[in-house]
Amino acid sequence: MRIRIRHGRLRLGLRLPVGWILNRISARIAAEAINGGRERDFVTTDSVLEFFGRVREIRREFKGLTIVEATMASGDYVVITL
């Protein structure tokens, strides 16, 4: 996964292995964040892990797919690609 950020003179490019982002620990954190303080779980860790698995499949099939691309009027931008 690549993250590119340009803000004025700052240019930042990061390459992150997908395994660091889409793992069991981050799935648990995401499920807890989505559920907040609810009594009943709206999203389970297993459902988030299933979603992460689908993202990995899409990554294999569509390598280089742009997930997020945001550009401001000032020329600053953020791009996240698989």
C-alpha cells in the first residue's frame, strides 16, 4: 500500500506492507472503534477479518488501484493506492 502526501513544500511518500495494516490486531481495534460503547456488537472482529481478506483479493487482482484521492484548491493532495 502506498500513501503519498503533498502539503506545500512537504512531500511524503510511504510504502506500507498490507500485512502490517490488515491483520487480526487492527481488525479487533476497528471492530471496537465501530461498535463504540454499544451493548450489542454491530460489527465483529471476524466480519472485519473477512473484509480484510476481500481487500487482499482485490489487491492481487487490481494492483495499483487508487482507494483515496483528495486534492485541495491550494494544490495539496493525498493519494492512497493498493
